Amino acid sequence: MGETLPLSLSHVHKPMVLTNRLHMLLHSTALCFLVYYRLCFFFQDPQTRRTPLLPWVLVFASEIILSFIWIIGQAFRWNPISRTVFPERLPEDDKLPPIDVFICTADPTKEPTVDVMNTVLSAMALDYPPEKLHVYVSDDGGSSITLNAMREAWKFAKWWLPFCTRYTIKCRCPAAYFSASENDNGDFAENIEFLADEKMIKEKYEVFKENIVTVKEEQGRSGDTTGITGKNHPSIIEVVQENTSSEIEQVKLPLLVYVSREKKPSHPHHFKAGALNALYRVSAVTSNAPYILVLDCDMFCNDPASARQALCFHLDPKISPSLAFVQFPQKFHNISKNDIYDSQHRSAYKVLWQGMDGLKGPLLSGTGFYMKRESLYGNYKIKDTDLELRQYFGTFNEFIKSLKQNCTPNVVSVGHTLPKEETLILASCNYEIGTKWGKEVGFLYGTVCEDVHTGIILNCNGWNSVYCDPPNPQFLGNSTTNLNDFLVQGTRWASGLLENGLSKHCPLICGPLRMPLLQSLCLAELTFFPLYCLPLWCFAIVPQLCLVDGTPLYPKVSDPLFFIFVFIFLSAMTKHLVEVLSTGGTLRKCIIEQRIWMMKSITSHLYGFLDTLLKKFGLRKASFTATNKVEDDEKTRLYQMDKYDFRTSNMFLVPMLAVLLINIFCFIGGIYRVVSVGDWDVMFIQLLLPVYVIVVNYPIIEGLLIRKDKGRISPSVVIPSNILATIISSALYPILRKV
């Protein structure tokens, strides 16, 4: 008998591996010379050295932090790989395993209901046997709007799914399909029957949208008289279905279940992780599929083939035993030409995740991953003792039974109902009390970045993951299109990441003992990334103030060590540029990523860092604000024109503008001083630093002085920015001169 053909293949990028390792050697050697130069300062005679101690120590400490983050970040570049799948080699449909789909929504005012239902419909239309596909929607807002919309989606699905199947439609999200300039009609583009069906489906889609909007408007006018709010509502579980209609032939549809877990102000609800765990339990006694697809409510299935592609790894006998999940990249359909907010996260999905895939695999990215249900059991081995199981998973007998079998024999289908009263217990506030949910079982609590925390613990428990990035995006979502949402989201992520880095599960502490060293370094770089705020604030202020005073912090041009600093800067910039160009980017994209890095470090990362410290000392409770997904025409127009929308909070604008003002004034003062004294060779690097900051952040200057549109920087921000710049300069300048 011949060998069975593999379901997937991995490819090591050998030229990239060689280039990366050579760069690591050269750059780390240069860093050693930098450290040597800084340390020599401390052996000089304090009476003769020209530079005070404090600015030297601050810059040295900042260089150490940057070097530390750079060193641990090289683990991503040690062994990058890519993968190819062969879904045509999968078993027949009747032998494929069932799949549960989890979709989470929380607020119908920030997450448009029509968009959420488009995600639901795209998941129901996956290229997969409908009797083996079960879609669960978690409504954390407990809104009747969402439940009614799901009923409307079920009705429309009876038309939409047969249409997609009959004409092999690739894009199965109705909104994306009907808004595309050229639909993927293939051989049916000129078919009269197809065109008639398409017109009919589009009319029904318009009615579907109108029905949702009507219900939403009616509830808005009548108001809520039940006292139910997003933070206070009972648990509701409903299988969405309707009586058989004679209008069309009977169609097989996936199971569609609405789940709204109980929420009370007095009980912690643990944000998205809590919602996912409620879905996990409810689905276990309903369908109990061995694999779970997790989607954000705005991340629709762009290609129906994702399930089969993921199973190429989950069903591969060489990979499957230790495989926890298959992660697809997050991609977005509303990205502007130059992606001015770096919403595509090019570095993460084109460099970092490929690098981790060559080790133990990437972390969970919050959405677009196919998880093995068993991997969320924690490190507990399922035994026959029900008492021990209850201590981990709770007291519900049906759920305990589900742990011991691959799939529930009697899957709930249309025409059947869930064991309602009993199942509601699984979605109640009290069910997790006294259990290991969120601590060792399910999606883990303790941070707003539940995906990162869960991914780290999965690695610690011996599980691997796989990164699958096919040419055609499998999932597409809505990216942030304005500076305010972008920085608010960045603050939340920074806080969550750093919480993981400073917890007892810190990858540098528990990682090396429970996973390969390189993998733990990758995880550490991700969790400590927000610490960039500390060196960036230093490099944006200290050398500039010392420039005005004539205090040298770097070697003069004639010193051989001058070329070490030049090499380190050019080495880092060149490596970044090469990575951008090799992954389809441009020089402009490289500059944009540098700008975004500075903006986030000065604002989001700083606030995330402070937020983490406050929570560590018990001075602040964890909070989560859903990103606003409602489109604003004016904001969208500015974004598509590649113009930053500076209509954001002063807490973000004032620090950015203050830092820029300090650099502008110090550069002008430095030029005047250098011309007067003539020591340009001594202060050359300190002259270049403010120039670099000013040039990279030119759009901020443009937004303040040149632009006249609504997205410009309001003149009212100038006064508090000047005050902050003056306070920082007047406080630091005398200290840097004397200490």
C-alpha cells in the first residue's frame, strides 16, 4: 500500500533564515560596543567629564530596554515558515467532524446589528455539511434587537444558502457580495436564471435589512420598560427556527442558537472570555462538536473554505495530537490605500506569526481560529471520578457527560428544543463559583487580552498551534478608521499584554521550564512590547534638552564609536524596510509604521502601562469598552484620503503635540547654539534625533498648521500642549544640568 498523501506541508524560508541570523550577529555585536561605550563613562574622573550623570544614566537605561526588547524579538526571526494545505485530500463529507461556531456581540449601539447578522449568515454559509455546522451567538447585551435580528437572519438564510451553493458563490457575506464592484459569478455571469435569482435575493436582502432597522427604531422610540440592561439581565437561550414555509423547498440549515448569559452588577462577568466560556458550556450539551470556530461579530467569513483548510491540520495524524488551534490572520476590507493606522498589523501577521509558526505556533489572535474543544479542558486529564470533574467543571451532569464523549449523539435540530431550565444554569452567574473556569479551564480570566493569556497557558500545557495564511483572505472585518478608536483600542491591548507580562505566568519566568526557550522569548516580546513607552519618552526629550545646553550624550563624528551608533540606527531601519518591502509594503508604509509606533508608545502604551500598575496595586478595576464599529461618513472619507482624523481626546493629542513642540524648539535652539559655539561634530547625533522625530510626525504639524477640514487639530489643543511642554522642559532641564 502506498503512503497517504499529506494534508499539509510546511516550507522553511531558508534565505530569510540566513539573512535574519546574519543580521542578529552584526547588530548584537554593535550593541556590545554601545554598552562598552556607555560603561566607560562611569570610570572617568567625575571632575573632568563634561556630561552630568543623570542624562547619561537615563539614555543608557533606555538603550538597555530597547536592546532587551530587540533581543527577545529576534526569536520570531529564527525559523520563519509558511504552510500549504490540500483540502481536496480530506475525507468525504459524512466522515468530517462537526464544528461549532462562536460569535460574540455586546452592544447593538456600537456594533451595528445588520453587520453582526452578516457575520452570522457568512458562518452559516460555510462550505461544510450543514448538519455538522452549529452557529452560536453570544449577546452580552441581552438585547431583544439581536434576538429578533437572528430570527430575520434565519428566514433570509433559507434563501441565501441555497443561492450560494447552487452558484458556488465564494463571498458568502451578503453585504460584501452585493457591495462588490465585481461579484464572483464565475460561469454564471451571463446566465439569465442566475441574474433573476440574484435580483430576487438582493430584494429579499433589502427587506431583511429593513426589518432589522424597523425593530431597532421601534425599540428606540418605545424605550426599555423591563429594566434589562447590558450589565443586568437574565440568561436566555433559544434555538432560532420557524415553522416550515411552503414558499420554498425545504432546506437544510445549520443549527442557530441565541445565547445571552446572565449578568448582574454584583458579579464579575470577565468580558469576552466569560462570554466564550458560557458558549462553550451551552454548546457542550447541545452539539459538543470537537472543533470550535471563534469569530468577532464584525469579522465575516470571506471564503467558505476556511473550515476545510483548518481541518487539514486538525486531521493530520502527525500534527493533530498536540494541536490546540489553527489561527488565520485578521484582515480588513475597509483599509485605505496606505493603511495610515497600520490596521492590517503587517508586522504581526507577515513576520511575527510566521516566525512563531516555526516554533510552537502563534498565539490566539482573538478571532478567526479553529480551536480543539479538548484543549480548553486545562491540564486536567478526564477521569472516571465525577466528583473530581465537578470540582473543575461544575455540577451540571449533562456537561460532565459531554466531557467523556466526542460528540453528543442526539444533536438538537430544527423542530427540537433545548432542555431549557437545566441549560440556563450553564449560562448563569453562579455556575462558575467554586470551579476552575477561567483559572485552568476554558478561556482564561484576569486580563482584557484573554486570547494572549489563554494562548500562553496552552503553550505551557504542551499544546501547539498552526498559522494558516492562504492567498485569499478567509475572514474580513472592519478596521478602526479614526485616531480616537485606534488609540483607545491600543491602550486596552497594551494594558492586557503587560498584565500578562507582569503576572505569575510571565513567559520569561514560567516559559523556559515548560516550553522551548525561543517560544518563551517570543511570548515575552509580545507581553513586554508596551514598555517601549519608557525609552521613547526619554529619547524624545532628554537628548533634545541636552542639545540646547550643549551636553553631549553621544560620541563626536571623529570618534570611531560614532559609526557604531550610526550602524545601529541604519541596521534597524534597513531591516525594517527590507521586511516591509518583502511582505508587499512600500517605503511610505515603512514610515507610517514608524509613526504609528511613536504615536502609540507616547500615548497608548504609556496609559496601558499606568493602567496595569494601578490594577496591580489594587487602585483600579479592570474594564473593557467595545470598539465602536458604527461607520461615520466624514471619518471614513478622511481615512480613505489617507488623512489622520485628529478629533480625539486631549489625553492623546496633548502629549503627542507637546513632544513635537519640545523637539521643534530644541532643534531650533540647538542649531543656534551649534552655530555660535561651533561644536556640530560633538552634537551631530543629538541634532539628528529631533529632525527624525519631526519628519516622521509631519502629519501632526500638517494637522495643526495646514489642514482646514474637520479632522484637523483644534487650535484649542495648542495651549495645554504648550503648558505640558513647558512643565516637562522646565522641570527636567535644571535637573539634567546638575545631577
